Amino acid sequence: MPRPHLSAFFDPAGVAVIGASRDPEKLGYAVVHNLIQNGYKGKIYPVNPRAGEIAGLQAYPSIADVPDPLDLVVIVLPAEYVASAVEACGKRGAPAVTVVSGGFRETGPEGAAREEALSRLAEQYQMALLGPNCIGTIDAHTPLNSTFIPLFPPQGDIAIISQSGALAAAFIDWCRRHEIGLSRVVSLGNMADITEVDILEAMEDDENTRVIALYMEGVSDGPRFVEAAGRIARQRPVIAIKAGRSEGAAKAVASHTGALAGSAAAYDAAFERAGVTRAAGMEDMLDLARALAWQPLPRGNRVAVLTNAGGLGILAVESLEANGLRLASLTDKTREYLRERVMAAASVANPVDVLAGSGPTTYALCLDALLSDETVDAVVVMTAPQDWFAPVSLAEVVGEAASSPLGRKKPVLAVIQGLDPNTTESGVLRRKRVPNYAFPERLGSTLGAMWRRRRWLDAQAEPSDGFDEARADREVAGMAIDAARVVRDLPSEAASVSEPDASWMKPDQVTTLLNAYGVPVPAIGLAPNMDHALKLAETVGYPLVAKLAAPGLVHKTDVGGVVVGIRSPEDLRAAYEEIMDRAAERMSDLAVVDGLYIQRMVKGAAEVIVGVVRDPAFGPLVMAGIGGTRVELQRDVAFALAPLTRRAAGTLLDRTGAGRLLEGWRGSAPADREALIDCMLALAQIALDHPEVSEIEVNPVIVMPEGEGAWAVDARVRLEFD
């Protein structure tokens, strides 16, 4: 739930400015000036012990001298004086404080210590503290400008939350120049107390906000962010830019799953779970924000394109198709209607190209027909610059169509090229809430995001079914993990020389763990010598796979340590000698070879990789994709946050080639998709149930023909203990 006092950052009855100045060049003067200049109706209290009056207002020597009402204090002081000012605010009983000052964690250890002191004071006095190192807050409807930025946005319904003060200012500037209205702007700064989640929750019930746009450099609490953003996104769109798309993992990992799970994958999975629309950059964010605030969501992904230039139509179609949309197949009735009302050379197929000689009247007739067509979910209207009719007349036609009863049910986006954002015709489109784009390439990302939001909202209304709890024997699983813990905790002189890396569970422990969650593993055993291998083979049964067993060796194929298709004792002897010879050649740095794992060979319809890796910010991430030894090279994998529903697991598979492979590739039989999904749900649940599990990888999972199950053939589990 939202923290108390946060409304004070947007609608305070009184604001004090500690560090207020009479010098117009100082930030302390700018804050006071902006409060006055931008129409704030509440009380304003400059605090400066050496000034009797600032900007025409009475100044007070200390915060203790400031009368009520007092809801918000803005501090603009050198860093070394901020803590004492915050403490004075706490003693005065101020519920909310914004620390504009820099010189804290961003400057090094000394600054970090200062920031920690602010956090302790906020907790001690139960104050809400924004910053430090931020510009503050704006509410265009109150109105309130508690920042030092001399820019105030027009009133609107888009809220901006930014971890960068400079980018918050840039957003305001762009929106002012394009006359895009904002509701609130918040600069978070270093987040010593108030975080992005707190501010998100403060926006949850704001009646003036229809869309929330975030610029993020990190997340304070991953699970809390996902929960809050997911709850809010059910009511209004949340858009985010996440700065930094590094694929580097947070720590060294050895599995394919861990190597592929970088920060970008984690944030993508978190945003997808929470229904947050990820923007590629600042302009993309504002494109999306306008469209989501102004236009209805499409019912489907079928788009009608209306243009007077073939080149524009081609570029629009390419952009739409690249973003999961497709051209609507217009009905015969619509095409016949259009044919009677456009030039003979015009095209009434989709895209509808009315040619350069057509004017606003033709556009009006075509727009009405396309919006009426039941095969159309969204309409894109485009025109190249014309000199024989006033652009405002076309803008009026598009605006009227979009605000008609039909237009209010289907999104209408425009590309009227050459429009200056400050022209009359641009104003017409804004008043009618029709987004206009300079170029057709920007249509696809916007409409694609709107279509994805529609699907996400629809999915929230469906019943969810996840892991079947009855399948799990958590006691047996815990025993397997405890066995690995015991080995790790043994004194070094007593530990087995074959287990120098106890963070990876032994194969028999992995088998026990997976079986406890209903994941079948083909029979496997360790043979320290040839005689033992032959005896194991009789128990396991031919055909077999032989795998090298050596401490610290994770990817056995890298050293030629796997032989498949062993069908007889003679084959097994040959495989044993072959693997040991390769080990002697390629593994001189490893002192011990334990022997061979002998496993029953399984042949199925498809090979898939599935895994889990624990992200430090968001928790377990589930991976799926086409399996094999070149998975890191091909990178045809996708990630999702645990826990998974069956629908989410299926969507995860379909984001990669694995989904197509399971359907039956080039005449092969369809594979048992549901059994694979069972396996994915189980792996996710293992990681949720056991915090010690940092990585799981099964590569490959052999998926049998439909209805025959799936086998975890080569599985690895890595543990990390506190």
C-alpha cells in the first residue's frame, strides 16, 4: 500500500524552502520563485537566518520558526549541512522532505555515509524523504513546482517518474514544445528513503494520471516492484525505459542458463510479468505514452492503412509486421464502397492508396468505411505534404473520425508529414487526442505495444494454473540438498578429492531432487572403472550414453567427454577407452577423473534446453529454447519470472524456435508440449522452494512424441549457501 505523507509531495498545504536565497542565480531562489511563478496556492515559507524577505515573502530564521500549515520542506544546502536540517525538520514534525542537494552516495564513501545518516533520520522521525541529489516534484494540476527548473508542463494525464533529474527536465522541455500535457513529474535522485515503488504506488489512485512513464537505472526491490507495477498496470499503462542493457551476468556462472541471463533479460522478464511496456528510448516512451493515454486499445492485431503515397504505405506495413501486427483483410462490402468513391487508379486493397490528388473529403469517406469494417482493429492514416488544400482541414477530418462513436472503439494513429508541433493543425490533432508521427516507421512500435497490452490485460482475466503441488515431495528434495550441504561443510582434509566444487550437486543428488518434483530422469550411475561400467550397463540397459565424470567439469562435450548410441559391451569398452584417451589429452589441468556416468539413452521428437537462474534483483528466472551444445552461440532462448502459469510457460516456448520445433519440424511428429511445460513449472518451483538453488539447467530435455512425456537427460544444479 502507498506510504503515508506522499501526497505532501504533490498537494501540500504549505511548503518551506531551507536554503532559500535572495540571489536569483542560486537554486534556493529558483525553488521559491517557481512556487510563486507557477501558481501554487498554498503557503510558502523561505527559510534563511540572514534574510528578512525573499521574493516578496517573509523569511524565517529556522524551520522551527515556520508556522502551520507545513507539509513539505525542500532543502537546498551544501551536503555537510543537510543532515542537521533534516533532523530539524523531524523535530518540527514535517511529514515530507525533498533534498535537492548533491554530494552524497554519488561522490564516494564519505557521501555514502552522509546519505545513510539521512536514511536513519527519515526512519527515526517517520518522515518521507525524497532524494538526495534530485530536482523534486511537480504537479501540474495542483499546481505545484517544487523544483529549481524554470519549466512547467501543460496540464495533462501523463506522469513522469525519473531516476535522473536531467532527463526529467528533458521530458518536461519536450512536452512543453509539443504541447503534451503532464499530470506529475518526480525526480527520485539517490532514493535514500522514497523509492520508485513508493512513487508508483502514490500514482495509483491519482485521478489526473492515465499513464505512468518511468526512467529507471535500477530497481530498489525487484519483487515489490513487480507486484506493485503489475497491480497498477491493470488500471493504467506503465511504460519504462531501463538504462543499460548489458548482457553480463551479476557474477561468474558456468551453465548456459547463467551465461545468457544478463540484466536485460531479467528486466524484460520482470516487465512482461508486470505488464510494463518497455520503451526503447525517450522519444519512443513519449510516443507510447500519448497513444496509450489518448486512444483505445485494439481488439486484435488487424490494421487498415490509409495513405496517398505508396512509399509511405510500404514503410508502414513493414513497421507494423515487424511488431506482430498484420494487414486487415477488408470485406467485399468495404472494398466496393471505396471503389465507388476514389479515383480509378487508386488501390482499395489494404493499404488503401487514394493517390496524391485526393483531399480531405476522400479521406473522410475512407476513414468512415475502414472504421466500420469488422475485420479492422486499428486504422493508420497517412499523407505526404500537399499544397492544394490546408493541412488543418485534413487534421479536422482525422480528429472527427477518431472522436466518432466508431473511432472511440478503435485506435486511430496519424502520419501527417511535415507538421510543425506548434501549428494550428497539430493543435487540432492534440485536442482530438490523435497521436501524429513524423515518420511511418514509428507506427509499428506504438501499435505493437498497444496490442501487447491488450493481450496482457486479457490474460489477467483468465484462470491461472501453475505447478501441481501434489507432485512435489519437498522432504526428499530437502534431503538431497542437505546431502550437498554436508559435503561442502566437511573439513577440507576429510572432503572427497573428487568434490572440490561442492556448489554443484552430484548427479545422483540432482536425480533425487528432480524426481521429487515429478521430473523424470533416465537411469544413471557412476562407474569408476571398466568392470563397474559393464555391470551398470546390464542394470541400466542398452542403448547407453557414457559421460566423463571429473571434478569441476560442467560441459562434458567441450572435452569430448560424451559418447552416445552405445549398444553392446564391445561398444562400451571402445567408448570407455575413447573418453579416457581424450581426457588424458585435453584435461591435464584436472588431477582426478572419477570414471564414467552410464545412462540409459533416450531418443525423442525434440531436444530443448530449460533452466533457472536466480537474478539478484528479481529472483528465479526460467529459461527455455532450442537445446544443444551451441545454445550460447545461437542465443535462441527466452526468459520469464518464476512462478509460471501453464500459459506463461507456453508463451515462453513460443518466443523461441522451440515452440515451432515442438509442433513437428519438417514432417516430424509433434512433441509432448504439455510434458515439457510440466518440467518447466517444476524447475521454477524448485527454485522458489529452495533459496539455496542458484542455477538449474537441463540440456537437453528429450521431449517424446505427443502424449509420451519428456526426460531430463543432462541436468545440473548449482547451490549457494549463506
